[in-house]
Amino acid sequence: MASARNRSLSPVSALAQVHADSRMKMAKMASMGIHVFNPDWQHTGNPSGRQYSGTFKDITLKVYGSDEKVTLPVQTCTKVMDVKEALAAALMVDPMSIDFVEKRGCSSRKQLETEEVGRSVIVKGIESFKPARYRWRHPTAIIGAGYNGLKTLMLYAKSGNLDMVCFDRNDRVGGYCWITAANKTSKLQTEFGAFHVWWGQELVQDNIGYPTSRWSTWPHKKEVLEHFQYAAEQYGILPYIRFNCNVSKMDVMPDDAGSKTSLDSYYSLTVETLDGSGNTDLVKCSTMWSYPGSMTKNRIVDYPGEETFDGAIRYGMGDDCPYDKLANANIAIL
């Protein structure tokens, strides 16, 4: 006697299984952006026009010149253009730049957009089934080489995108907060392990990790700046930073059609050198990151009698205060 496990399905159960499989495949097609033509949508009786297939097949797409393949379900009636449009949307390319080539016997032929897609197809016009990186017409601009500017540069370098330029008023990386506002006694107010520029999943798993034995837990200004410099050298981003310059103006420029909102519109940055030469140039960029810093400046107060005061007036921020000369001195802190 046949066991219940080996017993064949009843016609009703088999039909239900077919419908369930069809729903799963149609759901997968829809999730991939491929048009789904439900047979229930078409007319019964004496139908006219395009007929939709209720059967499915698996197709295999292979990148030309590569071993990269992908297999997906489609309906038997699915056309080449349906798959090309879904593939182009996922890869962010023009569908008309993609060609499907089907091999039949010892010959190959390009499939027309109106044909049913073949079961085994070679795809030309793409390098991979991974989304293609959009190619901007101009570099990416990063204003400020402090903590966030430096980290942005590192992320771009890690991704292999070196079409970038950074501008900073200082002569080194570190930003206003640590170069100007902090003084030599300033210390990091949190553990260094939660502050360093490698922090985060994007960089912490990188091969260029920070040496744990080199930095203090609560480092002073000098050590914090050294860690910025070390990261910039390790990621090779110093050649992409223009120091001693100031971005004084930004203009939004239109594309060739006059639009200022398209992907081909761009920014025109007026960049002034701070070496006293007065030189100015214009830099085009397609995208821009701006990190102005903490924007904290000393509030300078002119006290009556300063001109006749025989001592020194200093501010706590920055390295203006001569701490090595304060011993045995009468000091007033306001």
C-alpha cells in the first residue's frame, strides 16, 4: 500500500499547488520590476489582442565576457523589452544600451525587443549585475578638512571614487575645532575609541584600521591632530585637499538645456587663496559637501583701561595663552 507521503496529489490539490507556485513567481517578477500579466485579466470566450501566458519559465542572464549569471522566473509571454526595462531600472542604465544575445546551436543572434525572452541569454552593454555608479560631469567638492570632511574623503577613497577635491583654510587636516579653538591642554571629552575617524561599520572593517596601541584613551590636542594626519596619509587623500584657501561664493549653473535642477547642472565655486597673493579661481563641481565646523569664535570684549593695563589679556580658546609663564603670577579669570 502506498504511503500518504508517496501518494500523488489529487487534481484539486495539484491545481492549487500550481496556482500557489504561480503566485510566488509573479510576486518575484513584480519585486524585480518585471511586468506581470495575470491570465485572469484577459477576456474569455473569443479573445482578441495580446494573450497572456499562464505558464512560467526560468531564464538565465549572463554578462558578456564574464562568468556572472542571474536566474529569474518569467512568464512564457514575457518579452525582451520587459526584462531589459527591469534590468535597466535596477542597474540605473539606459535600457536601449542593453542587448540580449541568444545562442541557438552553433550560431548567435540578437533578440528583438518584441520577441519572447530566451531561456539562456548573454547580456551586452553592462559590466555587472550590480548597479552602475552614476558618473557626474564634474568632481565632488568637500568644504572643510575637519572630522567630517576627512571622513567623507576617506569613504570616497575606499569606494574607489577619487574624482573629488577638498578646500580648507588651514595648512593641515583637523578643522577649526582642533586647530584653532582648542588649546594645547584641551583633551577629548569622550573615549578615543568612540571618536576616531575610523568609527562606523563603513571604515572599522577596512584593512587600514587605526593602531590601537598608538593613541591614548583621552588624548590631548596634539595627539588628536596626529590621528587626523595619520588617517589622511593612510588613505592617500592629501593630494586631493587644497589647503590655505577659502570658498567665498557658490553659484548654481544650468545644464546645456538651461535647467538648474537636472543631474547635469553644477556648482561654480569661487576659491580664494589665503597666501596673500589675492589669486582667485573658479572650480566646477557636481555635488558638494559643506562642513563649516562648530563656528565658535571668541567674543572679544574691550574693557575700559586695557590701553593702560600693564599686563597681558588672553583668551582660553586657542593657543594664545602662554601657560608656561603663568606660574607665580597674579591672574584674574573673567
